[in-house]
Amino acid sequence: MYKYFPANRRIREKPMHQASVVRFSPNENHALFICCHRASSHLYKVNKMSTNTFQSKIGGLTVTGKAHSLSAWFVLALRLMMGFAFTYAGVEKVLGPEAFNARGYLMFAVPENGGPAVGFLQLFATNDLLLAFVNVAVPWGELAIGLALVFGVLTRFAAFWGAVMMLMFYLGNWDVAHGVINGDFTYMLVFLAVAAFGAGRILGLDSYIEQYEIDGEPLIEKYPMLDYVLG
């Protein structure tokens, strides 16, 4: 019987037995581990490619899905698409002929667009400190988020802030002539999908960073909270 575990990750499954693990090799499709139960030892073979199932439980609702073998490439494509788009947008603002200034957009375009967050967004235009923050956070944030996604480093952290930024754009632009689901809203969901599917582990640096060992233990296992930042 084959059991599935994420590639290049150690197995620590101890509900019924203690397990000592032989680590995955990045260039192999299989790995071996020894399960010790009572006085006997059993050798199991783990096929990393045996399944692409995923499951999530929220409250009393559990959903299960099975991804196509090409899914990893599409997730990678989404990560690179948003990465290059945000990198371009950031470079354009940072290297533009004039320094980026959001005051005009926040003071005039946002009220004209309408929407539920006009008062909140205009606070950033009327407060010099908040406006200075926005004028730095938007261009440099886009550039940092874009580069992080292109190279697959701190991917979940970057994708989360990318989703937050798209939410602000969604509320500021408030282009709902054809319904509340528009481009800004769609890009926000793409960022969340990139984070959820661990896109940084697909030809990204996160797959190497999380396996960097400290005292013989992979970084991601020594500090499990990093799973919310890496991947």
C-alpha cells in the first residue's frame, strides 16, 4: 500500500507507531522509511507521485479534491503571471519620470468611482504621514511582491500582501458596471490561490529555504509557523 507525503519533506506520523525516516532525494520518485511497531520493524515504500489529492475542513464541512498531474504547471504559471505583472507595475512606478503620488487618485478618482470605502481611503490622502506611507508602499510593495513571486521566495507572505493590495484597488476602483466580480477581485483570488497551493515550492527558492537544516533539523520543522510565510 502506498502512502503519499509531500516531496522533499520528512515523515513524522506517530498515531499508531514510531517512525524513523530516510529523507527524500529531490531527484528520486520514491523514498523508504521504517515503521517500528512493538517489537517488529516494517519497511514501507513511499511513492511521491501516487496521488494528488487534497482535503480541507472548515467547521463541519470537509471538501476533498484530486488535482490533475498538470496542475503544478498551472499553479506555477499563475505565480509567474502575477509575479511579472507586479514586477512590471512596480518598476514602472519606481523608475517613472515623476515620483509616484497617490494623492490625486485618492482625493478625486476614488470619490468619483464611489463604493463602500471612499471615506476610509480618503483618510490616506488627507493625512500626510499616511500618504507618505502609501507613496512608498504601493510602488516598492508591488516590486517586492513581484520579485518574490518570480523567484518563489517568501511566496505565501508575498501573495497575502498582494491579495491585500488588490483588495484596496478593488475598493478604490469600484468598477462594478458588469457585476462585483471584476479584474481586481479576480487577481485577489489568484493571489490567495498561489498562497494556498504552495506555489513557491514549484521551481521556487522556498523549497530549498524550508529544507535548510539547523542542528540537523529542517527549518520548516524547527519553526512550523514559517509554513505561513514560505511556500
